[in-house]
Amino acid sequence: MIRTHPNDPPLTASETARVAWLIARMTKRAVAGEDVDQRDLQRRLDRILDGARKRAEKTTKENRT
């Protein structure tokens, strides 16, 4: 599992690839101009991180019992 930031949950290889692809798309849009809307990509990134957080919590709970 790969950690992106100390506060973020560990990511699987699939999630890491999806995050990298989204960041590349966001970078491409940023080059297009400051007024380009990136909310849709940010929501997708947030959804991936939320899923990873839920998985990490579930794993932690299972390991405690």
C-alpha cells in the first residue's frame, strides 16, 4: 500500500493509479487556465480517498477483534 500524505489512508495499487491519472488530468486543466473548473475531478479524488479511509477503518476494526 502506498501513502500519499501522513493524514491520508494507505492506497492500493489500483487507487494509486486512479489518483495519478486524476492528478494528471487536473494538471492538464490547470495549464489550460485558472478559470477552468476542476470540481468534478476533485470530487472523484475525494471519493477515492473516502473509500480508502473506510477500508482502512474496517481493516483496523477487524484486526482489533
